[in-house]
Amino acid sequence: MKIAVVIPAYNEEKTIGNVLKPLSTHKLIDEIIVISDGSSDNTAKIAKSYKACVIELEKNQGKTNAVLIGVKNTDADIILMLDADLIGLKDEHITSLLQPIIDKKADMTIGIFKSGRGATDLAQKIAPFLSGQRAISRSVFYKLEKHNVKDYGIEMALTLMAEKEKVRVQRVYLPNLTHVMKEEKRGAFLGFISRIKMYVDIISSAIKFKFN
Ligand SMILES: O=c1ccn([C@@H]2O[C@H](COP(=O)(O)OP(=O)(O)O)[C@@H](O)[C@H]2O)c(=O)[nH]1
Ligand SMILES: O=C(O)[C@@H](COP(=O)(O)O)O[C@H]1O[C@H](CO)[C@@H](O)[C@H](O)[C@H]1O
């Protein structure tokens, strides 16, 4: 069974290296695909210095498109979705996300931060279904295409689809893992604006899903 990790990355030069480090030596990972989503920093350059296939999108297309482009560029049976802004990614996190799928105990795993940082732990406690850390059988992705999901809508759509199609989902805890929050990346004002935009994407993904 081939396993590929798909990482959408928009200006993540500060963190992408530490995400790719454990992945590039992990025994379960066959292929690493980084989609640099119109980044204007050194994200692509850093990713190329690891054992990664780097797809450079000229213009920013949003997280959902970046992930779907990554999935189209691999024939792997299992897709591991990870964000490029994780802090503290370790071998154990990668294994815990993948093992239930390899053992055929689940079709999708959702990783939940635990004891990483108060704010990011709390966000995932409140809305675990939004997590960007997942392992998924490839066949599950095909079911997404007809829903025309965009930007930050992919996790919501995957979660709703799993419910509708009776996809077996398992939540796994990811201890001591966190990510860089929008306000930390972009500052309080722009971070808040992009947070609101993210919630709009999530709600519109749920509405599209319901009416498709
Ligand atoms: O237009 C975008 C926005 C985000 N991302 C990537 O999607 C992941 C999650 O995005 P973000 O960090 O903004 O979300 P958060 O983790 O703050 O919810 C990160 O790897 C981003 O670099 C992307 O590829 N294109
Ligand atoms: O946890 C959340 O509330 C959001 C926002 O995270 P931050 O406020 O930037 O820490 O992040 C998640 O949701 C997004 C939409 O589903 C995903 O794309 C991210 O990967 C995920 O971290």
C-alpha cells in the first residue's frame, strides 16, 4: 500500500523544514508532495532541499485546491494531509495518524492536538472536525469532487461526507503538537480578517455540501 503525504503551504518558510524533517525519514511514507500555493517566500526552495516533490502554483488558489492538486499528482492508496505550519511534528504523530488506516480499522483519521498550547488545544477541543491533520483512503477523496468545495472548506466537507457516506472515522490524539495561529502569522488585524474568512469558507462548504 503506497502512502503519500500532501502538504499545502502558503508562505510557510519558518515551519516547513521542521515538518518535512520527520516525514523524510519516516518508514511508512513513500512520497512527499508539497504544494506551494503561490508563496512569495522561500517555502518551495526549502521544501526542495528535502526528499519532496514540490508543485509550485503561480497564483494562490486556496487550501482546498492546493490539497486536491496534490492528491491528483499521486497514485498513493493512502493520503496523509498535514499543514505546513505545525510545530513539534514527530514520528509518533505520523504513525498514529496512519496506523488505523493501514490496519483497515478506519477510512479516515482526524488528528487532535493535545498538550501542545492552550489556545490551539482548545480550538481543536471545540471543533475537532476542522483539523487539517488527517489520513484518508484515496477513494474517499473522489467523493469530494462533486461538492465544489473551496479554500478552507475541505475539512468541513470531508467531515460531513464521512457522516453521509458512512466512512469509518477515528480520532487520534497528537500530543505536544501545535501550529502557528493566523494572528501570529499575519498580525492581530489581518489574522482576525483571515479567521473570519475561514469561518465563511467553512459555513459555505457546509451549505454546498447539504444542497449537492
Ligand atoms: O491559501 C492558502 C491558505 C493556507 N494554505 C495552507 O493550508 C494550511 C492551513 O492554513 P492556515 O495555517 O492558514 O490555517 P490554520 O492552521 O491557521 O487554521 C497551511 O499549511 C497553509 O500554508 C494554503 O496552502 N493556501
Ligand atoms: O482550529 C481552528 O479553528 C482553525 C484555525 O486555526 P488558528 O486559529 O489559525 O490556530 O484551524 C483548523 O481549521 C482549518 C479549517 O478547517 C484547517 O484548514 C486547519 O488545518 C486547521 O488547523
